[in-house]
Amino acid sequence: MRAIRNLRLAVICVVFVATSAVGQQPGQPQAPDARYTINVGVQEVLLHATVRNRNGAPVAGLNQENFQVFEDGVLQPIKHFSHEDIPVTAGIVIDNSGSMRSKRAEVITAALAFANSSNPYDQMFLVNFNEHVRFALPSETLFTDNANELRTAMSTVKADGETALYDAVAVALDHLKKGNRDKKVLIVVSDGADNASKHTKAQVLDLATRSNAIIYAIAIYQPDDSENRDPHALQQLAKAGGGEAYFPKELAEVRPICERIAHEIRNQYTISYIPTNQKQDGTFRAIQLRAATPQGRGLAVTTRAGYVAPVNPAAAKGAVRPEGSQ
């Protein structure tokens, strides 16, 4: 979406536009001819939602009438509703610190499983980090849809050193803005510990809240990892990004989790609304999205918990001083 710009509040009018084939540029794989694009019109809040039944299985086939959106407890009229497999810009952020050394093989397998289960027109990039943060694709390649290229990028890094998780997430969120897909996703694979970042956890959570990215976190631990884990940080990060945090008990569970995430991304509902509260005061607005079956049975919904309202530039400068005031 955001050749438009990195906003949580995005103006959208989703239209299905058939575009003529465009010559593919290096690092910028093109979407299919029949793309989903988001055009700027009036200011709206955009939500991507996963809906599950009481057994945890994804629920398909719902209509707009099955949803209700509340902002700060006030019911909002839904402007747009769709349930389509939209190509995404996806970043995979992989912890390569020393504490992850014994888990690298499973992590690489899982990340490739995510790539292979995704929409073939997704554009992806990879961030490897220990105390340093590095883009893993060749410098001239911003994104790829090639699994072999991702595999090469993952396998050339040695797991060693400390952990700059917050710096890596900040870099990845910024890089997502360069993608030309309408939907942004970040997959973070780590034990959650951070002992080397310049960014603080509070700063990164604020970036995640203000971003339009859906964030998933996969926490990978071993029984003796008690000193190298911070599950709360990963939970907070996923919640800020409207995704989920997963805590597999065994490394063998990581691959099916990645496949599940890819499936959910391809089967989410997209909903937007124009806030009835149009104050541009920079405050956080809490969102609650409810869904029910046609028979009225409640369903579990995962989406962004809220957004930060824009700030009116004039208001930010303060009140106009009376004549003669100092």
C-alpha cells in the first residue's frame, strides 16, 4: 500500500484495478495484472483482521453485517469490507545472536516454509541481526519473491554475538515503507531478549503502533534459555502490530506456525471506517472489532488494538498569542 505513505490512518477506497503489465525492475517484483490497490480519498482507519471460532480454526464466508467496529467504545459505520488474498510486502526478521546458534537450521526451514506458503506475488526481504543489523539480500535487491534467494541470504550468516532486537525491528518497519504492496507484514523470530539496541522497547512499540504493519512474533527457546528470553517484549510487539505471538514448545513446531501465519495473512478480512471523532489531537484511539456468525455466535478477532490520531499542525504550534504579548 504505501507508496502512499506510512500511516495508520489511511485514506482508502479499495478498488480492484486491472493494470497493464509493467516491466519488472530489479528488487521490485510486480504484482499480477489484476491488483488490489488502495487509493487516497477521505481519511479512514484500515484494519486487517483474522477471525477464529472457539476451536481456533479460521472462519471464512462472513459478510460486513457480521462485524462491528468500536473506537473508544463508540460504534463506527464500516466504510469498506473485503475478504481477498491481497499480495503483501513482508519482512522476516531473524535473530542470529549467539543464543540462537543451535536453532538456526529450524529457523531457516520455517522461514522458507512461510515464503513457500505465501502469495506468489508477495515481495519479501530479510533482516539478520545480532548486535549488528544487516539486510541479507544483495544490496541492489530491495525485495524478492524467490525462495532460493532467501535461502542463500539466510544461510550465509553465522550466529554469534549479542542481541539488538529493537534496532532490527525499527529498521525493518522503516524498510516496509519502500514496498509497493497494499498490505505490510513483519515476522520476527527471536527469543525476545535485547542487550545491544540503541532503541528502547518503548520507542519500538510506539513505532509499531504508528505503523500500518501487521506484526507476528515467534519466540524460540531451549530449556536452558532462562537468561536469554523476554516473552513479554514479543507479546507487546505483536499486540502493537495487530498480529500474534507464538511460543512453540519444540523447534519442530516452528515450521507449521510459519505456514499457519502465511495462511492467515492470505485469508484475512479487510475493514475500514471513517472515525466519528475527527479531532487531530495526537491521542491514542482504542479499537475493538467484533464478529459473530450469522446465527449470532461470537467469534474471536485479532486485529490492531488502536492507532494514534494525527496532529493538527496549527494546534501543535500552540494558541495564537495576543498582540503585545512576549
